[in-house]
Amino acid sequence: MSHYQITSLEHYHEAYAESVSNPDKFWGDIAEENFKWMKKWDNVCDWNFSEPKVEWFKGAQLNITENCLDRHLEERGNKLALIWEPNDPKERFIRYTYRELYEKVCQMANVLKKHGIKKGDRVAIYMPMIPELTISVLACARIGAIHSVVFAGFSAHSLADRINDAEAKMVLTSDGLYRGAKEIPVKRVVDEALQTCPSVKTVLVAERTRWAVNMVEGRDFWLHDELDTVNKECPAEPMNSEDMLFILYTSGSTGKPKGVVHTCGGYMVYAGYSFKNVFQYEESDIYWCTADIGWITGHTYIVYGPLINGATTVMFEGVPTFPDAGRFWQVCDKYGVNQFYTAPTAIRALMAKGEDHVLSYSLDSLRVIGTVGEPINEEAWQWYYIHVGKEKCPVVDTWWQTETGGIMISGLGKHSPMKPAHAGYPLPGIQPVLLDQEGNEIEGNEEEGYLCVKHPWPSILRTTYGDHERCRVTYFSHYKGYYFTGDGARRDENGMYRIIGRVDDVINVSGHRFGTAEIENAINANDLVAESAVVGYPHDIKGQGIYAYVITKNPVQNEDILRAEIVETVVEEIGKIAKPDKIQFVSGLPKTRSGKIMRRILRKVAEGDTSSLGDTSTLLDPDVVDEIKNGAL
Ligand code: WT7
């Protein structure tokens, strides 16, 4: 029986049992049989959750790109590795075989080296969804540079913060980008950001839109010119298993996004294993994940997971609704996609456009369809299952996080039972628990609690970049001996997990995480604002919308103009994706005598439920509650 691929429900149960009773043997077998190592490990896993310190495959050496590229050349050299589908369906697609992708990555790696990038240097990648993005990520990994991909929708300000936190030496970017009907001057954003980024010495610019851009002499270079000067072979840098592979910034309940760190060996093993099993990928399949590589989903399930498995992975530049709401389904039919992976927010947006678009395509190549990013409501699940999956494809509702590196709780293709709105059972090697307020494990089913994990898995985050204490406090201090996810969850009568949502001050907007404090800081950056409080509220398409309560310094003259200005400030501070949906001007916030904002009340009002605000007697000024209720939007 293969250790790597799970082929039945019984097999899953056996693998799961072994992974719990003997994790070292379980992961050691998988790592040994299915990956290419330059040197074997001394120890499979050393860990404690108190520092925390987690080390997988210590003593081993590897390079993840050898596993993604080199080792496939012999058998899969002419197999398609990457299919790139442009924003505009009238434009030509691009495809690379494994050999071609290997050569592109080596060339790019040589360009990085030529510009002085060495093992351990940080490289920021701020690029649209073009093939150069995938190539850049792999090129960094090839030479041991640590990539920090920043989603190209973030503002100059956010980009600068991330570059500075990581002290990146280089930025990889493009002239501009196309996304749906939008055109964005990407290089201009980089230029603005770099005014405050002293660590950056070099900028490499990929050509996408052919717009005229400002090129700073000695700092900025066109990528195509540079690629012409180097050769197509670049040896893979031997990396220690616990060397950093990448940093990816994500929001938490405090103001500043943190750089989640993943390392080479463990991340590789879990990306490969989880991809293979959740999607049940077979050799001739075409797999498509619609995420952006700016998020963890794209890292693990567009780039690394599929390529480790020698898969053909589709990369899409556009959006679900451009030029019309049939775009996803047209692409599925065009390439004969077998596994399709998207987000609930996209499903809801398409559902709102009616069935006609999806019904005009056959979709008969689909075998497994997946979702990720936020809880999927039952209605959207049914629509996806019936109209996209034609009631024959299992829906894998995959729960995981930037910090977990890979999918944690999910069905495994057709092998698992499924239930709408339930992620289901943990993957082998994952030991979730529900804890109560006091940190006791809740036994049994039909129970709800704080979702934690009690044993490390290979791709758990190792630290938050430059601030290990923050990692400890955020994830390992709430409940001693456990990794705390920040989510609440419920086990149903059969032990299937349903994720309820965040229990901290994080809002999930269209599958993207924002800290309420982060958005409040952005709003407060507007000179006219004295104070603000932000909460999430249920939103039909986005899952959660952003509702802001704002106190201004002076009386408001024109509410709409001021709202537009505040929105503009948030766009500048964070990016368009964090725009508040509703802004209510208030004269005060419901604070307790100790000065703490009672968010419970703000959430209720934002939800439109003002009937049961609970006990407000401990408030400093109970009158503000009436004002807030009466002014609710
Ligand atoms: C948070 C992590 C993991 C890639 C995308 C988001 C929520 C994620 C699900 C799901 C319910 C989900 C959780 C989690 N979430 N997947 N299938 N069902 N909730 O990554 O930005 O790190 O956000 O997204 O609340 O904690 P992320």
C-alpha cells in the first residue's frame, strides 16, 4: 500500500491512525518515498509548543525546485507544467512544458544571481498573475533566496511596510496589470513604495501591458533584457530542511500584518501530500486553482503542490465575471479541467448572475471541485454541487490558513463523506481539538469550541519574521501546548468539523483576512477622523462586509463626501480590497468604564439586529447606544 496516496476511506482511517500513533514513522516514510533529498535527515520531528520550536527533517538537505522541476524532466519533460490563461479570452494563452519551465526558472535564477541575490536574501515579488510570477517564486527557491510575494492589489504603503519588515534587497514587478476591465499601473505603485524602502537595490520589471514606465538608472531593469544575458542552467542551492523558503504577510487581531515564515523541507512534504490527496490528482489531469499567488492558496496549490506532483497547473490572470459570468466555465471546458478549486465568494457572485452562464458549458471533465477561504453557506454549496459539479463531483471544502501552509481539514476527493458547510475530517497527521474557555479539551461530538491543533504537522509556521515572541503570543500562548487557529468550530454527530468563523478581531472579506485594528488605523490616518471602530457584518457576496463607526474631529458637513475621503484613505493605506462597505458617523463609541469598546453592540447594530443588545449598564455613556441604533445603515 502506498504511503503517499490515499485510495479509499478505509485507507484514510488506517493512515490517520498511524499518523497519530507514530507521526515520525508516518511522515518519514512519505518523505523518503516521494521526495528527492540531497541528504537524509537525522530526525523526523523535534518540537515543543512552548518556545515554540518546530523542526522537521532536521539535518536533511534539499531544494524544493528539484522536486518541482528537475526530477520530472526524464519522465515528464514534455508534459505541460503550466498553462497560463490571460485576462482577455481573445488573447493567446501560454503553456510551458516541464522542460521549458525548468529552463525559464534557471534563467530567472541566474538573473537574480547576476544582480547579487544570494541564499538567505529576501526578494519581494509584487506582480500580477503572469507566468513570470510563478517563475520568480521558483527562481528564488532555486538559489535559496526567501520570497515574499505581496498581492498586487495592496497599496504602495502596504507594499513598503512589507518590504521594510523583511528588508528585501530586490523587487520583482511588472509595468502594469489587467484584471477584468481594470488596468493598474503596477510599476508606479512600486516607485511610490520605494521612496521609503532603503534596503531595495534592484527592481526587475516584467513586460505585460507595454505602458511607458519610469525606469530609475542603475536600479530598474527590464526583465526580458536581463534574461537574454544568462544561460538556462542553474544548479539548485542545497538548503537545510529548516532554512526559510518564504515569508507571506497576513493580518491578525493587532494592527500590523505579520510575516508568516515557512521552511523548505516540511512545507514541501505537506504541500505535495495534501495536494495529491485532497484533489486525488492523476497523471493526465488538468488542475486549476483560481486563487492569486499573492495569497497562500496560490503558493501551495497553484505553484508548489501541483508541481511537486508533476501536475499540469492552470494559472488565470482574470476575474470570474469578465467578460461575463461564464468565464470560469469557459476555461474549464477549454482545457478540460479535472480539478477546480475556488472561493465561496466567487461562487456566490456567479450564483447571483443566474444559472444560464454555467449551463452553457458542458463541464463534463470536472471530477473534484473545491472551495477555500471562508465558510461556505449551504445555498452556495448546493449551487456549486448541482450546477458546476452536476451532482457527480465531490465538493472538497478545505479549511486551512496562511499559518498552516496546507489544507488541514477537508474531504479527500471521492473517498470522504461530505456534508454541505462542513469541511469534514482532518487530513492524516492533523490532530485538531476543540477547547473550552479554560483550555480543556472538549470530548465527543455535537460540541463546539475553539479550534486548536495539538501536534505539529510538517508545514506549520515556524515563526513570524523578525519577531518570534509575536508568533508565540499569537498562536501558542492562549492555550498552553496547543496551536490556536483563531477559529471556532463544531463537531457534528459524526465528528465532521464545521468551521464557524473567527473568534478574534479578524474579519474575512471575500476570503481575505483583515484585522479590525488594521482597518481602524487606516481610517484614523485621515486627518478629519478622531476615532473609529470596525466590525464585520454578514454580506451576501463577500461573506463579511466592513462596517466602520467613525467619530470626526469636527461636525460633518457632507457625509457622502467625507465617506468617499475616508474610503480613499483606506485605499491608500491598505488597498482597494479593504474598502469599508458602510461608514456610520457617530458622536461616541460604546465604551466600558475601563475604556474598552464593546464590540458586541457594534456587531449587533451592523447586523441589523438591535432587539437584543444585552446588558449595557456597564457602559460609560449608555446614551450613545441609542444614537448608534438610530443612525444604523
Ligand atoms: C482563515 C484563514 C487558507 C487559504 C485561504 C485563507 C478561514 C479558510 C475555510 C473553510 C471556513 C475557512 C478561517 C481561517 N477559512 N478556509 N474552508 N471554511 N473557513 O487563508 O487568509 O490565512 O485565512 O480563513 O477563518 O482561519 P487565510
